[in-house]
Amino acid sequence: MISRRFQVPSAKPQAIQEVHFIKAGHRYSFRYEAGREVNLVCAILATAVDERTNLDLEDARKIMDGLGLPTTT
């Protein structure tokens, strides 16, 4: 399950966006500033290759596809 939530903090003009992914009872939440999707992709991929998590590269592709971010096949 992928969900997005948008927030605009009062102190910053940049919109903070959140992405949530749930897999096997684990909830993964990523926050990033609008326009800094590269940071989001890096965080998702770092989590996917971390052996301590059950998120894998296929899950990372699903998240990025769901957000409309480019992936290579």
C-alpha cells in the first residue's frame, strides 16, 4: 500500500511531502521537500539494500512507479 500526504510547514515555504509503504506489518515512511525527489529515491534505495529491513528492490520500484518517478527496467 502506498499513500502520499502533503504538508506545508508554517516556518518554511517548501512543501514537505510524505510517502508511506506498508509491507508485512512494517510501515516505511519517507519525508522529503518538494523538488528534492532525488533525495527520496536515494533514501528508498538505501532502505531496500539494507539487510536489516524487509523492503527489497522490487518494493522500491513499486514505490517509485506509484509516485511517477522514473525507473529503469
